[in-house]
Amino acid sequence: MMKEKFTTLISTAVLLPIENIDTDQIIPARFLKATTREGFGNNLFRDWRYDAEGNPKSDFVLNNSRYTGKILVAGKNFGCGSSREHAAWALYDYGFRAVISSFFADIFKNNALNNALLPIQVSDSFLQKIFNALERDNAMPLIIDLENQFVMLRGDKEPFEINAYKKTCLINAYNDIDYLLSLREEIKAFDLVN
Amino acid sequence: MLFIDRHFIHEVTSPQAFDGLRKRGIGVFNTKRTTATADHNVPTKDQHLPIKEALSRQQVETLRKNCAEFGIDLYDLGHPFQGIVHIIGPELGLTLPGMTVVCGDSHTSTHGAFGNIAFGIGTSEVEQVLATQCVLQYKPKTMRIEVNGPLDKGVTAKDIILYIISKASASGATGYFVEYAGTTIESLSMEARMTICNMSIEMGARGGLIAPDQTTFDYIKGRKFAPQGEAFDAAVAKWKTLQTDSDAVYDRVAKFDAADIAPMITYGTNPGMGIKITDRIPTTKELREISEHASFNKSLEYMGLEEGTALLGKAIDYVFIGSCTNARIEDLREVARLVQGKTKAPEVNVWVVPGSKQVEAQARKEGLDKIFEAVGFELRSPGCSACLGMNEDKVPAGKYCISTSNRNFEGRQGPQARTFLASPLSAAAAAITGRVTDVRELI
């Protein structure tokens, strides 16, 4: 289910300088019981965001009004653990359109790309630069240019890699499934002899 | 583009995929290649009664409705084949060497123990497989992990994989598929091999596999959906060719000596944070990178532990023996052998959750249920249970649980629950003493 076309994104960012953030933190298992894709944003980072009584924890970044925006910047190995696509849905539903980290877990990366959420892998040093700069100035926007494959922090351009096919899908809001369905007859022929 | 030979589905990651098919007005591409079961949020008590929790009940009912509408075989609650999806696939002979296997669950790597390309997928990909029997994938890099030599007593497959992950870190194999090899791996039973492949994802590898051999063929022979008679012999001849070429080149190779492996335990909040059960928790000074400090300290704070201290003797509150990592019959036999004639520590709650109805039936047939009962362990009904706490089986906030499952993430076993991952033997030893214990002292 592709949502909207992704071209350029200019936004402030939310900082989460923690490594190995697993998908159980992004959306705990007890909130996976819905049978639709919507509404998971309410429980994004649930146990870091709210205490046991459901009150917002003031020390968590999503409860800090200084940091808002459509870009999440997180420590390395973001999205490890469970394959739950609900993690990508929750981030998207909350309003994020891109996640920047120095390393992503594979399944999360695929899930994000399948949901118009752009995972951008940058160098450790560039990631640190973003953390440092935005801790000083939370209003500083980041510019993400998917067509030309770079992230810009002030004048500092960091290129990023993305699979050419996935890039085309994001820019045009295409789905893998549309492509696969166009090959259904060929796949049927293969299935018969295997 | 990969054609998928075997697709498993469960109640949590499939409903949105079926909705997608409905919206497009298309059916399932080949219903014979998909098998469903209810496991993630099912209760492990009174499974014959309607599920009490409304949302869980709705998810299981949605699975029922979808399987009926689209014509997919479902091993529902109460069916003699129901169980954790990664346990029933192999035990029914649905998982066979040389297949491509996917499921909307990261522990699909388990099926790699049969020499398969098996990996977890997201729900969008579940929809793609239902609609076209194919997924689009990047070609992964290859890694060979060799373990050689005999294992010490009390050291099991779980300790091997926790040891490997502690060396590799929670992201050390991201982007790779891992082949496990070496004399130690070859000497393991199929169930032990599944434990190893199961946790590949905990170091970031989507898939982990082991070349099929006589152990594999003997395990498969006679299983419900496996080829029978002459067809089986023909299949074995084909499966025998599924060995890595002797001159194969890997992107990375790592070798370990089985003699260096001891019973393992994790102290932190990712599975890479593991130590020998007799070791101390590392100090921040001993960490590889300064960037790890914040996460390490956060982790220890969550766990209520101090750097540089020992875990041996630490009092525990819960013991969970179960999950797709360690809930097969051999796991239950090992636990029963260790605890027979002993009594559990009075203050500890012990849940033994079999991986499937077949495992449960076999355990009862062998009288393991009686042994557990005498010790004070509770043998429950099959499901994922306290591995991820989607059902009622949650560890209370602040309590310590020694668990045979695969993840010690914050809140994994319940909000604020604290998890120590270990082998079934180490978990059973802790159930008896009420403390983190070196099982070698009880053998």
C-alpha cells in the first residue's frame, strides 16, 4: 500500500540518539492486535513515551515540544528485532516520512520502503553532526532530496544510497505488488513445473 | 525476484494482507503453498473456551474467516497440529530441504536448519506472496560460521548461538545470510539445529542455514506432509546435492572452538549482550565503542544491574520454558531429566509452554507432565506465550525472568519486565534454586 509520492522533504527533526532501537520499542507487541493499518501512531514508542498510568514521560523526546518534524534521527541498528511492519506503519501514522540512522536492520528497511517511509543510512560522523547541530538548534531544518540522493544539514551535503528500483517506486508511489501482479502468468507457468 | 515454495501465516501479521487482496478483488495465487496457524496471542490455558481478551479473539476470528474465504489450511486452536508456526512447519514435514520459506515473522530463519532460504517478511510482502507467490529481495551477502569440537556437559545449542551472537553483536550479521558449519553443528540433532538457525535474526541475519545431511533426512522421514516411499528416496537423492561447494567463497568467515563455549546468559536488553554464566557483566571501559555507552547504561538501568558484577546467585522471579527457540520435545525432555525428583524454589513461578499440540501430546505420552507437576512446574497449552507477552502470559513490572526465548528487549515479556535469556537447562536449574545457577553444578 503506497501512500504518497516522495520527492523532496524539508523538515525539522526529532532526535533519538540511542543504538539498537528494536521494533518492540517502536510498537510493543500488545498493540499489534488491530486488523487494519491505521492508528498505530498513538502507541508509537509507547513505553518510552508514557508511564504505566498512561501519563506522558516528560524526558522522552516525543513529549518535548522543542523537537517536532517529519524526520526521525536515531542511533545505529535502528529497527532490529521483530519483523512487524506495524513499526513502519506507526512511524508513518505518527507523521514521520523519513528515518535517518547510521545503520538499519534489513527487515525494517524493506518494510519502511514498502510504506513510503524513507530509511536513510548516513555515516557515523554525519549522524553525530546532525545530533550535535540539532541539540544546539532544534529549529534547523534538514533537507532530504531523494531524486539526487542527498541529505543536507546547513551547507553540508551527505549522499545516501538507495536501490534504483525502490527509488522509482517511492518517487512515483508504485507498489511491488503491482509489478509482481503484472507477471502473474509467467509465475503460474513456473509454479506448474516446480 | 524469488518464488516462494512454502508460506506460513499467523493471526498477527496477516489480516491487513488479506484486506489488500479483497480490495484488489483477487484470490490467493496457490492455496496449497500457504499454511496458517494461531499462535502469537492465543491463551495457553483453557484453549477450548472462547478467547477472553476481545482484541485477541477478534484477530484469531479474522484469521479463521480469511482462511475459510480464501481456501487456506488452518491449524486452529484445538486442532492436533496447532502450535507455534516455526515448530509445526518442520514437525509436519511442510518444511523440506532446498525450499524458499517465508512467514510474517522474523524467526522464520528457523526453517533454514533444513538447508533452506528461509526469512521473515513484513505484511506488505505477505500480501505479495498471497497474491503472486513471489517477493522482491536484495541478494544478501554470505557468511560462514564454523563451530568445531565437542561440547562441554551442560552446554547446548542455545549456548552456542548466544555465544556467537555475543561475539557478533546484535547487528553483526545484518545484510548477510549465515551458513552454520563445522563438526559441532554437524553433531547436533535437527531440533538443536533449529534453535541455532532460529536466532540468526538476533545478530541481524535474515536467514541462517545448515546443509542437509543424514540427520535431516532421518528427521523428515515419515512426517505427515513429507514425500513418502519412492518419492522420499528420490527427494533424498536430490537433497544430498544441497551442499556448499568445497571451493565456495564467502563474504565473511568466522570460526569458533566449542571448547570456549560455556552455558550463556544475557544481562542486557538486546541478545548480543550475553556472557558466560560464570562471568561478570562488562564495564563501560570494556565496551568496543564509546557510542555504545549511552545504550549500555540505559540497558543496565532498565535491568536494575550494575556493571562489573556477577549474575550467578541473582534471585529470579519467573522461569519461562517455551518459544520457537526452545519448546520442542527434546527441550522438554532435557528439562524433565534435570528436574526429576527435585522441587522448584517456592517463590519462583515456572511456565512450561510446549511449542505445539504434538509436542504437548508427546510430553504427556512420555509422562513429562507428571514430572513437571511433581516439581511444581506448570505445563500449559501451545503458543508464543511469554516470549512476547501478547496474551495473558506477562512477566510483571520489575520482575526477573530467566527465559528460553529469543529476545530480552525492554518490555518484551511485559511492560518493565526484565529478561535473562538462557538455555532450557539453565532456566530449569534456576527454577530449582531460585537463582541464576551454573547448571553444570547440578548435573
